[in-house]
Amino acid sequence: MAPAGTLRGQIAEAGPAVTVHNADIAATFEKVADLLEIEGANAFRVRAWRKAAQTIAALPRKLSDMVGAGEDLRELPGIGEDLAARIAEIVDTGKLALLEEIERRTPGDLAELMDLPGLGPKRVLALHETLGVTGIEDVLRAARTGALRKLPGFGPKLQEQILHALTTRGAGEKRMRLMVASAIADDLLGHLRTAPGIGEVAVAGSFRRRKETVGDLDLLASGSTPARIVDHFMTQEDIAAVVEKGGTRATVILRGGLQVDLRAVPAESFGATLQYLTGSKAHNVALRRLARADGLKLNEYGIFRNRDQLAGRTEEDVYAMLGLPWIPPELRENQGEIEAAREGRLPRLVTRADIRGDLHIHTRASDGSATLAGMAAAARALGYEYIAITEHSQRVTVAHGLDETRLAEQIDEIDALNATLKDLAILKGVEVDILEDGSLDLPDSILRRLDIVLGAVHSAFGLDRDAQTDRLLRAMDNPNLNLIAHPTGRLIGRRDAMEIDMPRLIDGAARRGVFLEINGQPDRLDLDDRHCHMAKLAGLRMALSTDAHRPSDLEFMAGAVDQARRGWIEAGDVLNTKPLGQLRKLLKR
């Protein structure tokens, strides 16, 4: 059988070659999955498309390069012959005929409803089947008349969110997940670095502060001839429209719709401009206030006394001139970081190098794509001291969750593999479902045999605040439970966080010796930065995990670290920065 990459010639006549990013292909696959789910397609077929989208989004290499080189895409996890052909089609033509076909047979504008908060495929299908909804106007009418409330799972809060989204539709910017923006930013920086006379380059803005989503990208470059840098940037092949172009700046729209702003400055202003463009606005206002108090002027070009530039080449120089140490970008939200800097109590934020292991990993025993040995090998390549294998429990049937018998078999398999490993310890674990009454999905008899038990909510997300909090606290009362995984259950842009009394949950976890997870999956990043900081102040340790389903997902640790750093988290606040011996002691309740 010919490699999938050789399909290039077979479909070349479908249209001219276009440049597509992995994120574009992943988004197309996700949309196919959404529309298939709205149609009520087989759950395993839907999941295949979703898993393929996740694989694609996490790939370190460009699929367009792989297709161009004729590589066999079927060697990628979860990518069979059919999906490999679909990828090649998108790379070659910039579109997918199957998606267009599904869109044509989808009633009305149901696909458009997926952009509304809280409306996943199942709810869209319920709206269509129960209320005859086929588009935005139908949803607006149902929300205003109160008809939405009559449907299971459509409470007052969801109705309010939908109404707000519909009445402000088009008023706000569309935001992109940080990981998707990272791949685009890497390409843009790579192109900029080839500009004649280029010096330093960086991405600033909310991207550099590592916010969960970004509305646009702010690029900065230094060089002796800014106009030549701008001209070179304009040759980037992904630019679809030019909004503005001048001698030192440009604003463009990429093919995927993302706005990119470029500034080119002399080297002596690079640090000041980087600080200014990084923000946040509130942080910058506070810094300018400090400068004025010392008779100085701070702007995007440097710090000045009268007309004399005193600092601006580096950010460190700018902060030092204000009597401050350099403040990490993740903290620049005017949430006490300037006061902490003045008093010498800035946190030493956790780094990727502090992480000794990953405590949330799946294999193909449930819904992962790699073997136990394969995930262990990937962890060893990262230099980890330990990992925890935590398959789904039996309640999650679509993920092929483990019952007591299958989990016992995996325990034996892990013991056997551990006997052969000298530089990696595999902890026996499970991601057990927390049922609606707070009980766990597996009996204590099997949970007691494990090294670590993660509890997770995968259903009944719509319980009210008190009921949801009580549910989690009752789960924590089980002495076998160690950690609450992705505690709020949110999916960024697709499902809101559950209603939880977070101070009460954090206090309850601390009292019971249970930890909370910071999940690095790009569509979760859960806990968020506010709750991370809240947990830190309560003295509660957290686990930074990836929820990995394939070896490449282990790189999601970067997202967990970003989130932790925005929450002021230090290495000492993190469970899996501890050596194995200390970790085992902490896991004993």
C-alpha cells in the first residue's frame, strides 16, 4: 500500500496548494467530530476524529512538511488510512470535501450554534430535536421565552450566558488557545529571523504573559533598519490582508483570521518596547506612576530624564532604574507583584526543570494510543524519575474505562515492568469517576492496591454550586483518594467551569490531605491562575500533570507550568517536584 503522502498527486487537481498549519487541520477534524455528533453518529467514530485532532494539535512537526516528503502518516497514533488521506487532502487543497458534505446535510445553521457558550454537540442536538431549533434566531427566541429552561441541563445560568452571547454577538474579539497561537508564533519568528540586519525578536502581549487564550499576536524586532524588517515581514506567505503598514510597524490578518502586529525598533529601545507591549495595561500604569514619582518618564522607547535616555536596551535595565528586580511576565497583572518586588518577596516561580514526573497518564488500555512501555520510554527520554498510569474507570465507557478485573491486570503488568526498570518508577493509579452522589466508580478493595487515585468529574456538570461542592467533598472523604483531576471540568471555549465554592473546596482538600491538579491539556488548563493562587495561599500543594494520551502529550507539561507560574506557584508548592520517596509519603493520607 502506498504511503498516505503519495496521495498528493491523486488529489492535486482539486485545487492549488495552500499553506496550512497543524492547528488548521486539527480544527477541521474537530468540526467534523462536532457535526457528526450533532447527527448522532457512532460515538467511536466521533471519538476517532477527536483523538486524531488531539494528535495533530500536539505534533512537534508540521504535517505539511510530512506530506510533502511523502511520509506515511499512518504511523502517527490514531491515524489510519482514511484519516491520513483526509490530512493529505487538507494540506493539498486547504479544504476537506467530507466536511463540506456534512455541512450541506446539517439542518439550517446548527454548526454555527457550536460557537455559543455551553452548547456542545449533544445540547445542539437536543435543541434541534426538542424545540426544532435550526439556527441562531431560533435559540434567541427560545432563550427569551424561557423555553430553554424546560430542557434537561439548560438552567437559568446557561440561559443567561446564551442570551448574553447572542446579544453581544460580534462585539468581542475571537480568542485563540495559547498552544495553537504558539505554533503560529514560532513560524512568524522563524521568518523574521531571516530578515536582513535583524537583531532580537520576541512575542509580547498576553502571549508572553502566558494567558490561556490570545486575541492577537504582538511581535517585536530590533535592527538598524526597521523599514527593511517590516518589508521582509510582509513577505510572510500566511498573510491574507494588510491592515496597516509603515516604516516601523505593520498590522496584518493571517489566513486563519488571527491579527498580528509588528513593531521594529532600534536596539537601544528593545527592552523598553518589549516591556511596554507585554503589559498588562494595569501593570504598565503602575510602573509609569513609579517613574513619575522619581521625576522620570517611562514610555515604549525607554526611561528618560528630560531628553536623556537612562534605560531601555533591556527589560532588566528598565526595572532596575525604577528600583525593582525584573518581574516575570506571567506575574505582570498588577495583582501585588510590584509591591512584592519592592519588598524582595517575589516568588521563585516553578520551572519545567523542577518537575520530576507526571502523575496523570493514559495508555491504550483505556483511551490512550500508546502501550505502557511506550509511555514509560517517552517519560525516560524526558529524564523523569517517576510517572503515574491513571486509566479511566469503568463509568467512562466511551474511553474504554477499566473495571476492577482489568485494573487488577494492569497492576500486575506495571509490577512486571517496574521489575525491569532501574531509572524510572511507574506508580499504579487510576482516574476514577466521581459519581453524582460523591461515591467513587470503583470499590475500595481495588483502590487500596494503588499508589495514587485521581478523582474526576465526567458527568452531571450542571449541578448547582452547593451540590457540586458537596459532591467533591464527599469524594474526598474516601481515604483512598489522593488528587482531584481537572477540578472545575471546564473545556476552554466549549464548556464552562462547574459551579464550585472554590474556597470551601480548597479548605476541604487541605483538611483531608487531598491535592488538586493543574491539568496542562491545552483545552483544560484547569485549575486556572486565580484558583492556583488561592490554593497556594491556603498552603495546599498541587500536582502539575499532562493528562497525556500519547507520548507527544507529555509536552503539555509546559501548559501546566505556565498556568502555575501565573498563579505565583513555586517548586515547593508542587507535589511532583518532590523525590519519589517524599512523594510516596505525601500520598499516604
